[in-house]
Amino acid sequence: MPGGSRHAPKPRRAAPGGRTPGTSRDRGSDRGEPRAPLGTSQPPPRRTEASSSVDEDRIADVIRPVVAAAGMDLESVRVTAAGRRRLLRVVVDSDRGVSLDDAAAVSRELSTALDTVAVMGDFPYTLEVSSPGVDRPLTDHRHWRRAVGRLVRVTVTDSGGARPVSGRICAADADGVTLDVEGARRRFPYSVLGPGAIEVEFGHPPSELGATGDGH
């Protein structure tokens, strides 16, 4: 694609909380405004409001198969405006985590897919691929499974009403979560759990809980 950057970006330092900073790729960064063909006096075409709008759901439909083929899950897609450019932020995750090399590889594949289907309109854009940070709410089964060993805070709503619970995730499966709450293991089905919030710890998670998602 004209004006696109075809080289892999330089790795950046990891952000606090284990989030992979990810990689960014400029697409069409040097194109500037469209120009009339040589030998004509036609002014450059004006961009309309319709051409500047993008459909995040359609973008997600295009890139989700690419992310899945890389063995990852698509967590979110967000497009923001930055002057005449667009910033496309893609957040991916997997059971093994997302390294800088993983982010760079999927970024290249996504760039190819986005070049094939014109879902970003005619504006130049920057593609940024990263992994979730610790501030990502735990709302899906896989989120809880990948957070085994982490200390979390969650609102539990059952027959006794709503109450906050803090504990360390011992295990998470298709039916619910087991938390270590003040030394006692307690089982909670997903139906009573609100979004979980990981608590940042300045140290290390207990290694005896393992990292397999089943507590063994």
C-alpha cells in the first residue's frame, strides 16, 4: 500500500502490570491530501463525513479470523481520530500471553487483511496491537482462567444480596471460579459474579497456585 511502513517496529519496554505495549504500524502516512492528475486544474476532492466514518464492528469481523488463526482471542477494537489520521487499537490475548514478537507478527497479518478490505476509509491510520492491562475487567470465563493466581476484587450477588469479596483466584473453569478468601477456598458460579478487578500487587503472585487454570 503506498506510503505504508513495511518494517517491524522496534520493541518498547513493558508497561506496569504485565501489559504488552504492543506494536504500531503506520498505514498511508505519507500520502497527504489527494491531488489532481498532472495537466489538469481540478482541485483535490473533498473528504465527506461519510468517508471519514468507520464501523468498528465491521473492522472486528475482518480481523477476528486473522487473530484466531494466530491462536489468540480478539478482546477489543477501537478507532479514535487524531487530526487527519485514525488510530486503530486492537487488543488481543491468549492463554500463553502475548509477547512483543506475537504482537508484531499479528500486526503484520492484520495490516495485510485491512489492506485487502477497505474498512478504514480513505484516511491514513496507525494500527496498534497490544495485550490487555491489569485494568481490564474480568467478564468472560477465559479472563478468569488467565488470571489464576491473581488477587481480585469482585461483587457477589446471591440470595444474601450484593457484597464485595476479595480473594486470590485458585481455579476457573466453565462453571465458575474458586477463590481463596482469607485462607478458605470458596466456589462461586459465574451467575453471581460481577466484573472482577485485578488488584495490583508489588511483589509476586503465589507460585503454588500454578498457571494451568485448574489450580493444579
